[in-house]
Amino acid sequence: MDEEKKSALTWLRGSAAGASNGEGAPCGVKQESGSSLDLLDAYSKAVVAVVEAVGPAVVSISIGQETPAAEFEPVGAGSGFVITPDGYLLTNAHVVAAAKKIEAVFIDGTHYEASVIGADPSTDLAVIRVFASKLPYAELGDSSELRAGQLVIAMGNPLGFQSTVSSGVISALGRTLRSQMGRLIENIIQHTAPLNPGNSGGPLLDARGRVIGINTAIIAMAQGIGFAIPSNTAKWVVSQLLTYGRVRRSYLGVVGYRRQLDRRIVRYHNLKEDYAVQIVNLDRDGPARASGLRQGDLIVAINSRDVASIDDMFRILEEWPVGQPITVSVVRGPERLEIPVVPSEAK
């Protein structure tokens, strides 16, 4: 080997004699103890540690159909993650909606056929299962402890690129997002970890590798705005789906709309809100009609909690046990009435 080639190889290895004398030295940042570079290294190590720990529990979910040759033909995709070692997975309801065949692919390339245990479109969450045991699984954390600015890591399969990682921070907490069923999903997490189609159903993780959200939506044309359903909501939904195969919610059987109240009514009844829900129709076999509620009644409170919109009613009823009496406050003409109603289960 001639001297010029030897010299070139020496420079590539970073061991050139002149590298330390300031002449012809390699470009780079001088490392100083306690510098911001140490913080960046710590950040990188935190992300790497989370990815290595939780990555085996994150799966790619393919939605397909049977071909005449009995082969799996993908027609849709999303993400999910294992929540129990015996094969239960959590994902978005819209990922598996109307799926005829579901396949879960793990990071090591293992394929499992999956079946839907239960789905709740109102929170866009679903539990599916693969028949396997001793699987690595992710731990659901406590989303009530989150703070804006906190580091978060998103994992999933955006645009079909399996095992993709992105990171960011929590931008805001307490957002609301309307589901495909029309209900508001409360306490949505807004974050800056980049998401793309296919990330849906994947975990949003904290620096300790705990799942604090389930990625569910992005805003088209926006940059750095993603949303995740909080883990505490997921815990409640999962417990309902595993117990009943569905989420049980209380139901009154009324159809209404938001109506602004006359100021005289507000003052006369000492109401805190200027709006109420006016009943325009009643389910013939619903609990509201059986309890004496009437068309035209103005619902102003339920169990002493003010009602100013349909969303307020949904929020209260979602937390109330099916079959337990609830007090509905209505304004009927000049009177304010307290009417007990026993909610049934929403269909």
C-alpha cells in the first residue's frame, strides 16, 4: 500500500499525528464535564433505554381479508401494544373497526392472528387478543401525574414503517376530542412527538417506559400537534371491556338540544348557567319517560351538577353506575322539580 493511501486511512481512523496541534484537526465539539452535551447524552440514553425496554411489547396491527387462496391480504394498518403476558393488546377502536381478519406482528417478526375482545368507539379504544403466553408487556402509568413540558416517546408503525420511534414533550393537558360516536373524550394529551397514519393505537411513553397515553389522532396540515387518550381512561375502558365485553354507560332516554335561558328564569331559580338542555323527545321505553320527565322540560342539573349542554349530560352519566337512582333537576313552567330517574344501560 503506498504512503498516500496509508495516510488517508490514518485520517479516517481519527489518529492523524496533526489532529491535536490545531492544524488540520478534525471538526467536532470539545466535550466538557457538566456541559449541555451531557444533558443531551442523558436524554438520548433515556430514550434508548425506553425503546429497548418497551419495544418488544409494541406490535404492528394489519387489517386484512381472506383471498380465494386463503392468504392474508392487508387492507389497513395501525399499531398496538401488549398489556398482559397472556396476549391481551390495546389499540384504537378505529384501527380494528369492521375488521374481518387481524394480524399482529411483533418486533422479532413473529406473526399472530388476533381477535377483538371488545371495542369502545366513544373513547376510540379496543382490546384484542393473540393466543400466546409469556409475552413482554407494557405497564399502564398514571396520567393524572403528567405535566406540560414533560418528555414523551411515541412508538408505532407510521405509514407501514415498523418499530418507529419519535420523541417530544407534552404541549398541553386537559384537551377534549370528539369521537366518531359524537361523545367528547376528556383529558386528552396534546404532545409534539411526530405522528403519522399508522401510529394510531401505539403507546405514548414517559421516561420510565410507562404508557401514559394511547396515540389516536393528528391534525391534518398541522406540525407538531398529536393527541393521545390518557392511560387512566384506558384503564377504566380495559376493565369494562374485559369484564363485560363492552363499556357500560348510563342512559336516560332523552333527545334534547342546548337552549339559552331567559335571564328572568336564571334569576328566579338562582341558576349558575345561562344554558340548559331542553327535552324535545323521549324514548318510549326509556327511564326518563317512566320517571315523569316531559317534552319541553329544561334539564338544568343532574345530581346537583350544573348541566348546560348535551356534553355535560354525557359526562355525568358516563361516571354514574347503571341502575343506580339519579336526580334530574328540571325547570317546568314556573317550577323547578327534582325528579329521581333510574338510568338503564345505553345500547
